[in-house]
Amino acid sequence: MAFIRKVRTKSGAIGVQVAHKSYGKVTRIHHIGSAHSDEELQVLLALARTHIQGSQIGLFDTQDLSPVLRIGLKYTASTILLSVLKDQYEKLGFTGLDDSDFMHLCIARLVEPTSKIESLRILTDLGVQGVGKNDLYRCLQRANTNQYRESLATHCFSHATMRGISLVLYDVTTLYFEVPQEDDYRKPGLSKERRLEPQIVIGLLVDQNGFPLELQSFEGNKAETKTLLPVIEQFKTKHQLADITVVADAAMLSQTNLETLIQAGYTYVVGSRLNKIPYDIVEYQKQGELQDGQTITSSTNIPGQRIIYQYRTKRADLDRRNIEKQILKAQRIVEGKAPASRAKFIQISSTKRELNHTLIQKARALAGIKGYVTNLQVPDEQAITHYHQLWHVEQSFRMSKTDLKARPIFHRKRDAIEAHLTVVFAALAVGKVIEEVTGLSLRNVIKTLRPIRNGTVVIQGKEYSADAIIPPEAIPLLEKLHSGH
């Protein structure tokens, strides 16, 4: 017995199959095709019915069905999506690389991040013909030999300067490798993902809108604080910049970094770790309670530098909830009701465990307060606003690690890994432009445009081109991408 069944594919399409069953078990499956729209699905279902019928004469008059039964779907592709991605790639000036294989690798990663081999399937689905496995691997070699990332970074800087760069934001992340042994590049270190495997450290520099400007990789055991200055210095020298305001989180803050930034003439806004209750806050808390948004400024022993402390009610509520949870956890450990583990508010002596009430009091006093160290001569609120732009670089990291799946990396040698990161860097730039223009996430744009497909249909033995029917909801999106705003 044969019957038609529909299955969902990994790409989100609907596969139409003819399954043959014998004694309750499926013995053979014939794949008819994959549909990306309701129209394609109806055609494939008609073809499946024809396949089941074969040469058997039907019981009913088939005169009305003959036009459908003589239709064959030969080929479909998401050429509109391909055209849109090519257009955004070109607008950034990336076609100056004169490497269509690199462009295709970048586009494939935007559509469906996967291995280089699987990229061939994605490119075929987009309507790209004539690209082979060896073409892609030779492209990776060219990316390093011809320093593609340097050229891409130059084009990214040009794009960002057209809108104006008011400050640069820097942060780091880690990418781990599922390999048993480390090497000179992939080394175990402090992992953002709490992994024990060998890893590399990635430093990403973006503008105030989260648009990527520079990407560098470092050995996996490189300290975060030692990655900031090389990236900033290279960026400054390459583009011959005089004034740069650097924004980074507290993990980047070290006395050596600050001294070097000052000597090099940088202005900066960095987060401050509150290891003790600042004197100014202690004096104020003796007089009364801090108000939402209130700031207290303290000078430091470095000329021109100050620390801004800001209190936020919402942050204080969250901090207090977390403090109470940590106290409860510590109390259970002290009473022997929970297994011994790392807990913040426990002090251990040679004879017993007990709550560290001094540390608890300090944490409660600092609830809702965050510090910012800066030498930027602007109002306190503006300096704090600059720091809060750091979410843009964090968003770019999330985009590269989720939407573009920078990890996992299937390469072993450093040159291949660096080439892979160059592809991710290019894709990140194109993706950010698409999001800025459309106001939608990259995933939603791909999800909307990928099912719109052109193709070739065979009717009574003759081939015809079938243009895509653009749904109404996609028209405003395409208009924005075409106009650029």
C-alpha cells in the first residue's frame, strides 16, 4: 500500500513523500520534493498522487485533472533572498575583495550557519550554481593570504564614519573546541561558557550602534585585560585617529590598562568593581537614603579622573533579592541541610562554618549602586549613558554566537580558524546593516524572504520560468532593503 505523507525538513520546508507500507511497516520511501509555499505544496501533492496512480486508469473522469497531472516542478530557489543579501554585501563595499566564493560563504552563513560542506546545499537552495567544495577551501586560504579581514575592517570603518563614530565599545568572549589536547593557540582558560575544553579568546570592537569595526583572536589563556590595548592601538594606528573614547566593562579595568590609556591620550569610561564601600557613599548613607538615579562623584589620585557612583531602585531590588537567596543558601550549608559548596556569605575557620555578617552588611549597603571610572569631561549622566551602550557589543556577540553560530568551529589549524572568523566578521557586518535598515532581527528577515521562490515548471514536456509571488507582508520589507532606510 502506498500513501502520501508530509514531513518538516531542517530548513523549515515541507517535504512531500510517497511511502510504501507492507504488513504495517514502511518498506520504501520516494521523495517527491520540498515545498516552501502553499502553491509549491499543492503542486508536489499533485505529483505525489500521479506517482501513486502510475499508469493505472482511474475510476472517475480525469479530464478536469489532466492539466494538473501534466505539471512537473523541476527546480526552485530563493533567488530574491540571494539578491537582497548580495545587495547589502555590495553596499558595504565588500565586493572590492573580488572573490565571489567568499561572498557566497558569507551569504550561506547568514541564511543557515553550518559547516563549509553543508554550505553547498544552502547555496544550491539559493540558486547559486557551480560552486564546489574545493572552491570554498581555496577561498579560506585566500582570506588569510590576502588579509581579507583588514580590507573588510576598512570598509566597515568607512560605513560607520558616514553615520559618525562617537565612541568605540570593546568586549571579549571565548569560543571552545571539542578537542582532547591543547596547542599553542587553543588553550584552556577562563571560559565565558564555563567550559573546560581548549578555547580561543575573541576581542570585538564596535561603534555606538553595535556595528563591528575590528575583530581579533588571542590564545585561550590570554587575560582579558591584556587584549584591550592591542586591539585599540591597532584600530587607532590603522585609521590614523587622534581622539578615541573607549568604553569597556569592569573586567577590562586594571591599573596598568588605565595608565596606558592615559599615556596614549585616550578618554575612557569603564566599569568599576566595588570591593569596598566608598567613603562618600558611607557619609551620605549616614544622612539619608539614596534616590533613584542619584549620582555621587569622587575624585581619584589620577589627575582628570573621577569615579561616578549611581543608585538605581530597580537594580537595588534585584540585588537585594539575590542577596537574600545567597544568604539562604549559605545558611542551609552552615546548618548542614545542604552539601558544602561555594557560597558567597560563608566564612570558614579551623573548627566551623558560619555566616560572614560583615560581608552581608557590605553587600546590602552597596545594593543598587554601580561605579563608573572616567576621564571624559562630560556630565555624569552622559558618561553613564556611554557605558550603557555596551549592550550593543554584547548583542553583536550574541548574534555571532547564535544567529551566525561562530561556534562550533570545525577547523583545527590557526589559519583555517582565522579564515572562519573572517567569514563570521563579514556576515556580522551584513547582518547588522540588515537589522538597522529593517528594524527586524536577521532571523525574522531570513524567515520572511526564504520561502519566496522562483523556479522552473514543466508543463506537458515544456519548461517555463515561474516568477515568485511576493506576499503582501514582504513588500514593505523589500522596499526598505532596496532603499537602504
